[in-house]
Amino acid sequence: MGEKRPFVSAIVVAAGSASRMEGIDKQFAPVGGIPCLARTLLSFEECREIGEIVVVTREESIAKVADLCARWRLAKVSQIVRGGESRQQSAAIGLACLDGRCQYLAVHDGARPLCDKALIRRVLRDAIAHGGAAAAVPVKDTIKVRGEDGFIDSTPDRATLFACQTPQIFEVGTYRRAMEEALAQGRDYTDDCQLFESAGRRVYLSQGSYQNIKITTPEDLALCEQILAVRGE
């Protein structure tokens, strides 16, 4: 008999303000004819390793997200909840909603609609092997550290620099303890890897994808359309 798969929950965070989107609600903007958030959720819905999905969104979007989930038959979405004032607070709210069977937690940006099942599985495989893993890609540009006077202070070795993406997947017990400690001490991390590392654990960087972009500006929507055209989708 094969080894029993762990129960994996996903928190999809879609509670951002979209301040750089020039009035466009990116979660519901069409990407290849499918709302951005629906396309994101479908990747997790169709990934057999994922047991449930919790969506964290803005209070005013809850009803609209529920309609979206019904329309696209997203059966794994177990709860749709209001987010917090920060990403970490939103993740904490989602964490409190997870199925008690959860062993590994995948945290993903709702505005990364081009994440595919292969990427989810790759990060999950590495998380099971190492306790925590995150999708990441090597940076393409030379990175400069700017000093307070506006001049270049240093130039890190580009070979060691990676742009971190999502999903980020963690053993849930350690993640939960790290979250509880951070909230108790008033620490607010912008990245779930930092949170996990605060518990003294290392995070493995899995092979990400340059196509797994986060929609931050209207230009990113156009880029997504171009990527889908190349894929033939």
C-alpha cells in the first residue's frame, strides 16, 4: 500500500487594498476570460493534494467571492472570511478556520492566477521533505543596496538572490506556534517565510516560475494575457 498523503489546507489571501491598480478590482478582473481570483482558486481546487481552501478577503467582497465560488464550482472552498489589517493578521484569521486534520498549510496570493498544479506539488514535496518551502526564482537584474545618502552602498552577489513567490507551504504545527508567538509579541511579518523562520526553522526555496507573477499594476494584467496566449490558453 502507498503511504497516506497528508491533509493539506490552503489559505488564499485576497484582502489587499489594490492601491496601485488605478481603481481596478484585481481579484475580479478577467484573466483569459476568467476572474483572477477564480483562476487562482481553480489551480488549488484541481490539485488532488489540496484538501480544503480558505479564502480571506475584504468584508465588502465576501458575498461576491461566494458567488464566484458557486459559479466556478469551487467545492474545496470551506470558508470565506474577512481579512485583517495586515497580511499576517489575514493569515492568522485563515489559520483559525482550518480543518482540524490539517498537517501542512499552503499560503498563496489571490493575485497570482498563473500558479499551476505542478508548481503547487513541487513546493508541497519540498515542504514535506524539509518542513517548510516556498516558490522562488533567481533575480534577473543586478541588485543594489542604497545608502541613506542616496548612493550605492553595496552590490550583493546576484547568484545568491531569489525573488520569493507563493505558494509557501509549512508544517502547520510549527507555523501555528510561530504565529501565536508573533501575535503575542506584537511582531508583524510581511512574508510567511519570515514568520516560520522566527520559530528557528529554515525554509527551502523550491523552483518557482517567472510566469507566476503577482498582479500589482494594470500592466500585469496585460502581461498575464500575453503569457496565456503563449501557453495557448
